[in-house]
Amino acid sequence: MLSSFDPRPGEDVATFASDHDAFNADLRAAGITAGAGPLGRRVNDTPMEAEEAHTQTCFSVMQFHDCARPDAAYAHIDPRACPGTSSHLRMYRRLTNTVFLCREDVSHEKETQ
């Protein structure tokens, strides 16, 4: 899943990054994600950046074990669930202008079946 977003104005980057890591650790510990990349920043001063519709400055990428896991992750962050809710809320409350995109890797084996 590719998450694109802007931190809220005045957000402390070090605290934000720490909470990002804690949230991803919660999901890995719960067996929901296979991994996650570090917090990233958009590079828009290069001709390779052709996206003009979305202006988000930060991104994060999570990998899931299979297609059912994103639904499990969503249930894990439900306000009535624990322990995922607290770390998710610490993250989500710091975001604005969010876009969440779910994609699936396409393997050669799937293409030929």
C-alpha cells in the first residue's frame, strides 16, 4: 500500500518518524504486514516526477503477505480494537491531504495462468 500525505503544520519530524516506526512494528508484530519502508519525502524537482494532480510531500509503503491482509490491517486499526488503535491514531492525527493506494505485485506465474 502506498500512502501519500502531508504532515500537519508544525509537526515534529523526529516524533512523526518514531510514531511511524511504532505503527509499522505493531502491524508486523500482529502478523498483518510483511514489512514497510522508511518514511519518505517526495522529490519534485526532477523531470522524472510527472505527477501534478497529487501534491503530497511524504509517503510510506507497506507490504502485505497476501491480498486478505489489508482488510485485516483495517480491522486492526478499528477504534474498538487494541493494540493497533493507539499507534494508528498517533499517526493518522498527524496527517492531512491523505491518499491511500493498494496495489498488488504481478508475478510472471500469475500472468501465465
